[in-house]
Amino acid sequence: MIRRSLTLFAGLFVLILVIGWFMGVPFTSSRLVEAAAYSLIAMGLNIQWGYGGLFNFGIMGFMMLGGVAVTFISYPVNPQFWGSDGPWMLGRALIAFGAGALLVIAARQSHRIGIRGGWKMALTVLAWFIGYCVYRSQIDPAAAYIEANAGFVGGLGAHPVLGWLFGGVLAAGVAYIVGKICLGLRTDYLAIATIGISEIIRALVKNMDWLTRGTLTVSPIPWPTPLPQDYQAGGMDAQTALLSARGGFLLLVLVIFAVAMFLISRAYAGPWGRMMRAIRDNHISAASMGKNVTARQLEIFVFGSVLMGIGGAILVSFVQINDPSSYQPINHTFLIWVMVIVGGAGNNWGAVFGAVLIWLVWIISDPLAQLLFGTISHWSGQIGWGEIPDIQSRASQMRIFVLGAVITIALRFAPRGLIPEVVRREG
């Protein structure tokens, strides 16, 4: 298995060199930074599905939370917001939210004073309704005021790495709430529920203009490392400055990746990992042995979402723009699943290999298809068959075909993934 893994990674390295040769080093360096971020996200899904057997189809939502988090933390302070009544109005909305939450919690504990059954349910629903009305009575005027006077809240002007960490924390918090609600569902219902929650998050981010600017986008998001302009100011030429900047960004991401890989590998190789494999393979048997299956599944769901949030924050930092309308399920959920399936579920290195391979194939399939269609169109025009229309749109559609072909071939010859999980059994 080690020889197979080394051979596959060597082949991947050759593919990267070939892409760099034909597409140029600046193009390839950019794709490698993105591939490193997607590797973190794929490891997050591998924790949830490969380790715990949880079908999370809400990856896009956690990536969006990471993007929102790094934007809020690292974007420069908006003096128009802080110099207005916006903070005070948002503070009142936050107090209203807290009061509503306490009201709901009190209603859910009403059995302690003898209110049970249908009366408790009715009281809880009433508490939710009152809390919602109180919160909306404060947040709606606050949002309208901020949008009219300051545009949006702005950021805190802190270091982007803090934004990456906050992206992981925010994703973890939302994952905890989602997990408490959904992890009692069967696997197919869990998948459907996470899809719905992901769409709810996308709708909120796109429409909360006072906080995220919605489809108006926020840019430029600061880099955690020096920009190409900073290197050029020191006397470097444009291409060297570009490569130095992207190299520094990639190095920082690789450090985070190495730390995550080390911690996950150590945990999975120990008793915790054996327990998670037991729950994944047969949760009924694990429960009969005294394991709290739901609590452990919630734990692993939160851990995986942390990496998704950090990966989403890194991607937004790198492209320097937070655009909620750019998030699509096929790019930010389905593609991640393909990475883990093709690479090998339950194996971190398999997930990483699949992430880099699939991302590169996804990116280069468009220009290669344009080149192929352009050549065929030229030949067919010369012999009188007519040229191929709409080459650019057809080439974009080829991405799906190529991805499907890769999945089919990989699953035909490696059903457990190219670098599958290796479980050592003793005794």
C-alpha cells in the first residue's frame, strides 16, 4: 500500500509539472493554493464520512460561514458604521435575541413546574413566536438603518489568520446546533436535512446585506502574507513578486494543513479512532458496549466542520473577494464528495490525493476542451463540415463529462478509492 501511495503521489507530482509547463507557473501556483485549501475541506468530510459514516451534504454552507467569518474579522473597519447609531441598534437586537432564546429555554423546561404534554408543546411554540417577533422588531429597523447610512457593518481589521480560526469556530458552532437537531435522523434523512440547512445558510448570507453586503460582494479581503505589490515595492519584477507572494501564502496553508494532518492522524490511530471505526461499522454493537453513539457522532461532525470552515475562509482570503452568489452546490459540495470517494474514504492521504487530483482535473478540463474543440472546429471548417458553435460553453460543460468519466474509471478499478483505508487488525 505504501508503494502504491508513493507511486500515485509521484504521478500527481508529474501532472503538476506538466500543467506548469503548458499553463505557466503563475497559473499552476494559484491552483496549488486552492488545492491545498480543498485538501483541508476534503479531510473535514473524510472525518465525517470516512471516520463516522455521516452523510453531510451541507459542505457549501460551512464553507460560506468560513468566508463570512474571515471577511468580518480581517476586512478594514467601517468608520461610517461605528460612528452612527448602528452599533447601539444592533446591541438592542442582540439583547432581544437573547431574551427570546431565554424565553424558549424556559418554555422547554416548563415540565419542572408541572406543565407537560400538549400544553408544554403549545407553550414552546408560543415562546418561539413571541421571541421571533421581539427579535424582528429590533433587527429589521437596525438592518434598514445600517444599509441606508453605512452600507454594511464592515470588518474588525484584524489579522486574516484570526479570521481563518474564527471561520472554524463559527462552523463548529453551527455544526453543533445542526448536529443536535439532525444526527438522530437516518443516513438518507441526514443528507436531505444538511442540504436544506446549507441552502438556508446561503439564503441568509445572500440576503443579510447589512452584515455581508450580499450579492454586492466585499473586496479586497486582506492576505495574511505580503501581496505581490509589497514585493514589487522592494524592487522585484512583476512575475517574481507574484510567485513569491503566492509561495508565501501556500507555505502558510501547508503549515496549517500539516498541523491538522498530524492531530487527526494521531487521534485516529489511538483509542478514539478505534471507537469511531466501531461506531461507523456497527453503531448498534457500539451502543451495546456502552458507547454514547450520538455524542461521538456529534463530536466528529463538529470536528469535520471546523476544517470546512477554515478551508472556506482560506479560499475567500486567497481570491480576495467574498461573493455569496459564486457558491454553487456542484462546486462546493458535490466536488468535495468526488474528491473523497476517488481518493479513498477513511484515509487522510487518500482524501488529500483526491482533492488535489480532482481539483486539477476540474480546472484544466475547460481549457483542454476548448483547445480540442477549437482544433476539431478548424479541421471541420476546412473540409466543409462547418465549425463547432459555442465552443466556450461546450467546453465548460465538458467539465461534468470529464468528472463523471474519472469517477466511473476510479470506482471500476478502485471501488474503495485510489488510496483506501488500511485497518490493522491484531490478534
